[in-house]
Amino acid sequence: MKKFAFLFVLFLVLTGSSAFAQNIITESQVSVTITKDTSREQLWQIHQDLKVQGIDFNYTPRFDSQYKLMSIQYSVKRNDGEVLGTAGNNNLLAPNQRTKITLNKQGNNFVAACIGNCE
């Protein structure tokens, strides 16, 4: 049992917290993190989930032969045409690289808290 616990803790340390990042898309908040491990299917699901909230997420991804996301360019806008931001990352394969979308609802509309390189 101790060996299992040790291996589990080692796994958590080696994979880092980004592997366990959870995207949140609700009626009042959007918090999305895109990394090299984000799949085509996950990008499409983010697109669909944001669409339900009245947000248009257009993206152009590039994957390598092992299906790792190498780069992405994207724009985020409301259905009324208001551009909330554009961003991208051309080096997602480098250590600790990611791009984020953070939106908060103010009144009836989402506004950008951060799009791109957010800390």
C-alpha cells in the first residue's frame, strides 16, 4: 500500500497541476486553459460550450504527428460582434506553455478579464 501511495504522489508531482486543470464555462464565468495536451475534440467542445453562452470562439490549431497541440491562434467575441480579444501561442510544446481565456459576466454581457498569456 505504501508503494502505491508513493507512486501516486510521484505521478502527481511529475505531471504537474496543468494536467488537472479544469475548464469552467457557466452563465457567469469562463475559465479555459489550452495546453499542448488539449485535443481537437476538446477544442471543439470548448467552441460548442462557449457558443451556448453567446461567445464565438474561432481558432486555428496546429498539431504534430503525435497529436500534441503545437500552436493555436484564436479570437473570442460576443454574438453581438464585440471582439473580446485575440491571442495565440506558437510554442505550446515548450515546458509550461499555455494560453488562457478568462471572461466574467458584467450585467448581461461577458467581458474579458484575460485572453492569452494570463498568470
